Amino acid sequence: MGEIVRYKRDVWGEEVILGVSWDLLWVVAVAVLVLLAAHAIVMAVLANKKMDKPSGEGKRVVRHEAIDRWFHWLMALSIFALILTGIAPIVGLRFAWLNWHWMAGLLLSFITLVHIVRSLFWQDFKSMILGPRDFAEPFDSTRLPGKYSFEQKGMHWAVTVVVMTVIATGLLMFLQIDSPFWERTNSMPESQLGLVFLLHGLSTLALVALASTHIYFAIRPEKLFYTRSMFKGWISEDEMKANHDPNLWSPKQAD
Amino acid sequence: MAYMHIGKDFVPPDVNGKVTGRIKYAEDYTREGMVYARLLTSPIPHARVVNIDASEALAMDGVFGLLTADDVYPDGEPQSTGLKVLTNEPTLVGEPILALAAIDEKTAETAISKISVTFERLPFVLDPLDSLAEGGPDAYNGGNTYVFRQGFASEKWSADQVASFRAGNEPTAEPQQTFAYGDLDAALAESAFVYESTFTTAGYPHQSMEPRSAMAYWENGKLYLHGTSQSLSALADGMASIVGVPQEDFVFINEATGGGFGQRARANSIPSMAIPAKMSQKINRPVMMRVTRDEETAIGGARQGFQGWIKCGFKADGTMAAADLYIISDNGGKGGGGDAYSAADCISILYQTEAVRFRGTSIGSNTGHRGAQRGPGQNQIAAIIAPILDKAAEELGIDRLKIRQINTPQNGDVGGASRTPFTSAYMPEALKMGAEQFNLEERMARSRKRNGSKVTGIGIGQGYHNAGRSGMDGIVRLTADGRLKVHNGVGNLGTYSYASTSRAAAEVLQMPWERVDIVTGRTDRHLPITSPQDGSNSIFTNTRTNYGAAMDLLGKMKEIAAMELGGDAADYDFGDERVFKAAAPSEGMTFAEIAQKGIALGGKFTGEADLPEELNDFTKISVSRLAGDALMGIYHDAPHNNNPPGFTVTFTEIEMDVETGKYDIVEMVTIGDCGTVVHPQGLKNQLVGGAVWGIGLTGYERHLYDPQNGLPASTGYWQSKIPTMMDTPAKIKTGWVDLPDPENPVGARGIGEPAMGAVAASLASAISDSLEGHLFNSAPVTADMIINHVAGVTSEAVPLAQNNFRG
Amino acid sequence: MVATSHDVMLDIELYQPTDEANALALAASLGKDGWLLGGGQDTYGWVKDRNKSATAMIELTQVDAWKGIKETSDGIEIGAVTTLTEISKNPLVKEKFALLAKAAGVVASPQIRNVGTLAGNLAQDARCWYYRRGLDCYRAGGNICYADSPEGLNREHAIFGASRCVAVSPSDTAPALVALDATMVISSAKGQRLVSAQDFFVGPDVNITSMTALEEGEILTAVRLPNEWANAEYYFEKVADRNVWDFALVSISAAMKVSNGVIEDSRIACGAVECVPRRLDDVENALRGQQRSEQLAERVASIASQGAEPLNYNHFKIPLIENLVKRAVRG
């Protein structure tokens, strides 16, 4: 395994951080693959004793409003574009990636901002708050979550932290290149610039891991109804009752 | 006057060695057990060394030792500007911090890369005006300027004052230095045309081809230093005290030098030669220190750049009535020189200006070391003033040659800040001669004519530098075999002046040149002190000393003949290497016989007694070591008072391509007024070499430092844009007035520096002419500036920027 | 610790293959550790300054197969390690592709042309002084450009197509080859591939650390000039600060098919304005079918500078490229 941080000389010969070591990309890839494979195996073993799968038929309740679904998929699109355009050159795929990257970055930033505002004022923000009760949930099979499970909330907040970091550092990096909006300067000290690159790199690695995990769970058979809901907006009442506590989450009926 | 040697070409003894490559420069010497030193230089423009950890480097095989500023200055570094041998307080990128000696250079470099130096970074500044502005950084630890005998000081202007100056206005702050004569206000009031503008000139490196490498070893308590210099005795005199060795225990060896141009004249401009000396002392081995081109650029010296304001008034008849100058000169990272003062002095002399006021302030920047460079001040201003003169001529409807003739200095004139009379001045003759050789009238008819994208520009330029000193010593000896030994401490800079000044002694004795030996190359050959070989003085100063010493020798020879053959010394004449009775030429003695007799007589004849009282200490040591083995002529030259000027005039025709900003120099004629010509080929070399330099000053050379970090961007010959042979005319026509100067025994004055100034001026004048008389008020004027001007593009360069690109 | 003084190389293993297979095998086995050495005029500066280091070098100039100029059925083929002097003086090149002869004849200085090779001139690294000083800029794998800032010393840098790095293509022969629609023959142990001159040069948007399409283990072994543009009307001009031993401030290479004063077709490329030779497609389109005239020259000149984004000190390149286009069109 290589090092975590790469260093360079600043303009006067002193060692400063250059950024993350991209060897870590392979480490992350392998680690995620191993963990997800292990999870899949365990789940496959457990599957034999699994109870019945709730029916997707019958009455439906609303899980995701159309606007939130749009938000989700735009966010997914921008994150995938960012990962693709950011990582492809590192692994040796050569194309003019930078403009696509910052445009996708701007899209992500905008959507995230909209999402934050919407979640604070128009959505049920509390449904995403992680409380002490949530942490007991994995250890007590009788406890059912409200709208979001412990895992879902955990994933959301992890993604929040990582995306906020990637956006913040990304915007700082955007300031370091010429753009249609400004001419670049070298006003940021090289040591700080290196830290920004490092944080951007580390959050990118985390995002790769989280995105992979997210996709994995999205396509797990027992979770597919959630994925469906991200396309269609609803889950069945059966699915809801099997996985959620109606006292904690009382969604509208879907049309 | 018919001379035997003066005015005749000859082959100086070092020419064969230079052509064949056999002559040795400092880098060519080796010594048994010799090891190699390399430098670690500052990567930071202004810093303080906090710690040096060399443990890993010193533990390497083949590493012999380290030399730091603490070794060189055990009592602390001198708190003044000026290059240090090594320093813990670097004020420019590339300043030597430490040296390391190893078995070979590769090991030394690798070892140096393992040394960790901790620096405290300090604020830096690259443009003197930025430092002058209130709150601006200071280049030095004690301020931004150094006042002689008073120490560091911080000069500050208000931000508005700096901004106003950059915007093109007369500076309003108090200057550090002034001189003035005449009634300036009245002169301006009388003027029919007044020109006023700010201007900039670049300070750029000396670019000597030979870097300042040196090799040193100690033997029997004596230090032997193979080095580079443009002076020999004068530099050795100062170098001994920098190393801290008594003069009598110091041998400086310097057979040939690959360029000096002002920065190898004196020991304090080349203190790095003390590094191998000190290192050798510390590790007890011969040490060679080869200096890289990068290092040479940093510490090899650079001209001072100017940020100036000028106001000139011309009367309706073309007389330059007034010149008012205010110049901020860039002192660089290690202190500078007096260029600005000399610039104003030069205008006063060249144009006999009726009223002159000079105001100047020198400010440091964390850029290359500054010091005198060929025509320091005179040549920068030459490129600025020539187009102004043309503008005045145009406005007043006066011919461009005529306006120069109206204002020309001539015999009987005085000039400069001190209003000193000239020893002689033949500028009118030079102007006339140049105009004729150039076919000025015919060419002037083409001025500003366009053919396709090409426009003809005609330029006229004049150059000046004071060109002669006095007060030095001469030693000549006549050996028992009748050969004349001329001990010459001038040094071999490449101008052959060590040889041509020796010709004065041969001339006195009418000695065939093959019977003359020039004794030079190393100080243990016992040389007289000479003035440093700078300021275009050598030919004047040292023909005086050599002539005087030969006259002393001749007197002694006649005295010996009279003692032997009877009568009075005054009754004797000489010729064909004999001294004989004037009345009976067959009664005489050969030079050899006289020398033998003199040696037998000893005493005053062989330098053992009755030495001139005023003889310099350096010369006394040499005489004492030579005393007894030959008949000796010794002379101390009394100081003279008047100003021996070196004058030049250049006429240039260019073909400017206004679409590319490039021009061809179609014709260039340059004429020297340097009194009687001693060595025509040497003079021609000076005029042509000076021309190349002048083309560089006006058209090419640059000195760039990145304002973001203080790194030098123009190190080396490519980036600094020294003109190449393809940028200079294939043939530069030369000529000379060749009229004697009365204050030199052979009539000679110097020429080296003005050879450049007139060309710089004439090219600036020609460029301006080709662009409808546009004044850039800048040196250099580069292709991009011309393209921008023609296209009407406004540059984003900071006005009056120094050490940067210009608009 | 960085010492700014160097001028001494590290030890380098020198390989001097004399046949093609051996050279290609060495390039394959040494991979990125095998520094390809032509005339050394780009190389030695790097290694003496210790700003780039090589543990091994493969000297290509002893492979006869990669030297010399020969006529082919469809033009001529120039061995990549043929010296620039030879190219500039070769009768065949002068007769059919005088544009290239002229471009090769103004590279650097006679001394450099005597040892410098065509491949070396084409594949030479950026001459941005920051990069050459050994700073860890984008091009050196770092995360900053020192030149592209309000204070950067960028007079010689790009006015087009910059992406983080603003260095320009320094080669004089590169734009000539683009104008002549040359094909680069790239060999490796795996075989041969052909790349058009235009695609051979790569900008920083695509690859910020290399200026060419050459991959590890690949060697540029020949350049083919098709007859298609032989004996066209050529215009070449290099404007540099100095008339010898300098890189272009802007250079232009134009090949035009002119019949009765009408420009039927043309290929025009400029050097030193972009990281790659800049093909002036829009100018070519505007010229197609037009009668050569001063008015035409004036009209298309402004097309050449469209989209230019000058840095602080290189605005002059805009009028300069326009003027050079005018001159090319005037002929």
C-alpha cells in the first residue's frame, strides 16, 4: 500500500501537501468490494430463514415526492459525472475532463443548496434526524423506524458530510482555475492549497465508497422497493408496515 | 608625432593562447588532492537562516566539510549592504548560504540536496517603488536603503506620491541625493520646447562568459588563489583583506578573464572567491569552486535600473537650456552604485546643459546584486535622452545632427556636477567624421519612409564616460640581457590593455616589441598597484605610469652611461638599444651593458634605495622583492585634476517591420574620441563590443523576477535575451578622431564604456524615428512593445515596473 | 532542501542501440524509466539542473533505420532522428516541402540544429520558465500554475486553449508538419501506429504532463509528408525576440493551393500561441475559393485571433498572429 498523502515542494523548496495519494483509490475499491461481497454472502446465508417478502400490491403510500425524486437523480447524475470525470484521468483515460467536472460540480452545489433549503422549510426535517432511539434500532428487531431506517439516516448523513466537503473544497479549487466568471490568481498559499486538494481527494474516495455501497443496497432484492419508490414515488402499504412504524411515519396515500 | 609603437597594431601575447584554447582560466587549474566545493544558495528572496542541519550530508563518503557564514564571520556578518562571502541573511534568490566540499561535484551536489536549512521567510519586494510606498516591504533587514557611513534607513513616500509618479508625474518627495547648477527655472522659462516624461531603464546582469569560479590552496603559510578579475593588483589588494591574509602572504593568479564589465574590478564585487580559500584553510586541501551560470546571474552583478522623471528645456536655437532629473535607482538585493548621479552628470557633459538639477534616491529590491556595469548611468540615460533630443529637433525645426552640434562639448568646456574642465574634447570632430562616413544626408532622406511593412529609421547617439585616473605606480626593469620587463598589474580583461599600456614604456625606450616582456598574470611576479580596471581608465592611467617608469629608467641609464663614459647624463641620447653621447654617437653602451652596470651598482638603480616616497604599499612589497636583480625604473604618478573624457558618436539606420516589431540594422557607424589611438585593433574591438552591448541595452536585455515569489526568470543567456550575432550588424563600421590629449604622455584617453552608450542612444533614436517619432521612454524597447504600440494595444504592465516586463 | 545551484548530472545508464528491434525492446522494458535521447538539446538542461532525472537513457541516434530522408510512393518519409540541419538542407525536402526546410532551418541555432533531431524538436517539453526551473506546477504533477496569474511572468505563454497550464508548443517544425498534413509513425515493441501531426500534439486539457500522444514504450520513428501538399505555396515566418537561439513568440506555417490568384484550399498552423500547434480552420474556411488580396488578408486576419484569451503580458500576440496571417495570405 502506498502513502495516504502526496507531498511536493512549494515555490521556495519547502515540502507541502500536494493531495491524496491516488493509490488509495484501489484500496477503497478493493475494500468496498470485499465488504459488499461479504455482506452479500451473509445475506445469502440468512436468506434461507427469511420471512415472507411484503407484497408490492395493494394500497400505496407516498414515499418520495416527484421533486425529491428529481433532486435525487440529478444529484446522482452530477455525482457520477464528477466521479467519472475526476477519476478517469487518474486511471489513465485521457480526455478534456476539467470543464465537465466543474460544470457537474456547480450542478451538484446548486442542487444541494436547493435540497438544504427545501429540507429545512418544506420537508419533514425531523424524519432525517438521527436520535438515540435510532442507534438502538439495529439491536432490537421489534423496533421499526419512522420514514427512514437507521442505515438510511446513517448513509444520508455520511453522504451529507462527504458531499459538503467535496463541494466546499471543490469550490475552493474552482477558484484556482480560470473560469468564465473570473481570472484565476495565486492568492491561496500553497500549503493551504495542498490541504484543499487532500480533503477533496479524501472526500472523493469516501464518496466512491458511499456511492458503491448505496448502489449495492439499492439493488439488493429486499431493498428494491425503495429503489422503485425513487422512480415511482410510492411503496405499498404492506411494504410500509413491514419496514416502518406507522406511529412514527404516517405518509399520504398515493394516487 | 611619429611613434614606434603607439597607434600600431600588434599581437598581444595572450592572443595565441585564447585562439588555441591553451590559455588557462581559473577553472582550468588543478592541484594534487584538489576537492570540489559547491554552493547551497537561497531559494527565498528574503529570509533568515534559522538552522542548518548538514549531519546527513557530512556523514556521506567523499564529503570533506562545510563552510557557512558563521565560519567566515565568527564575529557576525558585517551589517551593511554589499555581497557577503556567505550569508545567513539572504536578500535575493541565489545568494550563497553555505559551501560543501567533496571528492567530486556530483557527490557535493548530492550531499547538498541532503542538507536541511530552516529559513524564516521575510517580506520581500522586487520593485523599488513598491518598497518606497508607505507600508511597502523593505529589501534589507534594516530598511530599504543604505546610506554610506550612516547605515540602513527606510525611505518612504505616501501611497499617493508613488501613484502619482507611476502615473507620469514629477516626484514630490525629498530625494536622498542632489546636485544642481544654473538657474533651472529661468532656463525653462527661456525654453521654446519643454519635454517632460517619466521613464524606465532595466538593470540587467553583466553576463560574463566565464563564471566567477576560483581555486585555492595554501602552501607554506601562503594562500594561492586562482581567480577571475578585470584588475590584477587592485583586486588582489582588496581580496587579501576579505580572506583575512596579510598582503605579503597572498598570491593571486589570473592569467586571463572571460569578461568583467565592472563586476570584477574590485574584490568586494567578487567576494565569493574567498569561499575556496576559506574552505581550503578549513579542510587543508586544495579546493576548486566552479560557479554555475545560475549562480553567476544571481551574484555576478547587474546594472542599476532606473525609474525616472525627466524634464528638458530647449531654446528656440536648439540649445539645451535645462535638464531636470529625478531618478529612483534600483539597488537590488545587495546595494548598488551611483548610476543615477552619473546619468545626470552625463547629460550635463554631453549637451553642455546650461542649468541642471539632479535628484535621486536609491532603493533596494530583493533581486540580483547591483554594481557598476559598463557606463553605469551614462549608458542607461543615453538611450532615454537621444529620442528626446530628436523630438526637440523636430519641434524646433532643427536638423537632428545640428541640434547635437549646437550642444556639443568641445575643447575648453567644463561639464558635469563638478563643472570640471576637460583635458581635451573632440566631440565636434567625431560628429562630423561620423556623419560623413555614414552619409547622413543621403540616409536622412529615407527617414520614416515606408516600403510595405518596413519603415526606415535613422538614429544618432552620443556616449560619454570619464576615462582616466592617476596616482598609481609603475615598475619597469632592464635585465642583464638588455630586455625590458614591464610589470603590469592592470590585469587581462580581454581588452589587451595590459599589453597596450605596456607599449608606452617600450615607446619611451624605443625598444623593439620582441625585446619587451610584459610581466603580469600573478602577483608573485611582483606588480605595481594600478587603479582597478574599470571606468574606462586603463589606457590613460597606466600609460602615464608605464611612461613615467620608463622615463625614470631612461634617466638612470643615462646616469650610468655618464658615470662610465664621462660627462653629464643630459649629454646622452639613445637609440637602437644603446645609450650614447649625443655629440659622439659611437661612444656609448648597449642597454645590456648598462643593465649589468646598474645591477653592480645596486642602490637606487635596482630599487634598493631612494624609492619615490608616495609609492603605494602594494608596490613597495613588489619592489622590495624585485630589488637588486635588474636596473629598475620606478614611478609614482601624481594625481591630475581635469576630466579626461571618452566620447563616442554612433549613426544607425534601421529597417523596422511594423507588423512584427522586428528591425534590421542596415548600417551602423561608430566613432571614438579617445585621444591618440594606442592600439587600433584593440580600439576597434572596444567599439564593436560596446556596440553589441548598446544594442542589448536598447533592444533586448531584460531582468525579470516573479513578483509572486521573487524567483529570477531571466537566468542564463537565452532567457536574458542578450543579442546574438544575428541581431547585430554583420559589419559595424568604426573610426576615431585620433587627436592627442595633452594630459597623457602618449595622448591617450579611454573609450570602453562610451563605446556602448552611443550605440544604445542611436538605436533608441532610430527606433523612435521609424515609428513617427514615438517615444517609449524605456530601455529596452522590445518587439512586443513595438507591436502593441503599432496596434494600439494597451499593455497591462505596471507603469514604471522594474525587474518585470514593461508596457 | 532545494539548492538552486546544480549543473551536475546524476549517474545515468546509457543504452545505445543500433538496430530498431533492440531500441524498441529497450523502450518496452525500461518503460517510463527509459528516457529517449535524441540530440540531447532538451534533455541535458533537465538532467544537469536535476529538475528531472533519468536513471536510464536510450540514445536513438544510432539507429540507422530512423535516420535519413527518402522518397515514397506518396511523398517523402523523414527518419525521426534526422538532424534539423540535414532536413533544412536536403534537396528533396527543399524541392517539395520547402515549408519544412525553412522551419527546420530556423530552429534555435546552427549548433543546436547540427545535433538536434526532428523528433526532439517535435517532442520537446514545454519551455515555460517556471516548469523548467523545476517548480512543482501542474505540468510537473503539482496543483498550481505560477504563470497564469495577474502577476505571473507570462509574456511567452498561451493565448488560446489553456487549461490550468498556459505553456505553449515551442516547436518550429510542429506547425509546419500540421500545415503539411504529415503523419507520425509511432513504433513500439507491440507494433506501429500512425497518428496525424495534428493529433500527435496534446493539450493540457487532455494530458497536462505530456505534450504529445506518445505513450510509455513508444518511439516516434518517422514522419511522412504526403504529396497532397507538396509544392503548394508556402509561407513560413517565425517572430522571436532574437534572430537566432530563441523560441518563437508566434510562428506561422501556411500551405496554400493557389490557382490564378484564387486560394483553392489551405492549411495554416501557428506555433507558440497554444499548447499545441494551432490550426486556423476558420481562416482556412474563409480563404477557400477567395481571390488573394490585401482586403482578404485584412478580413481573415481578425478571424485568426477570435477566441484569444490573453494573459497579462501577451496581448501583443493578438496583433502579431493577425499580422502573420495577413502576410501569409498576401504571400
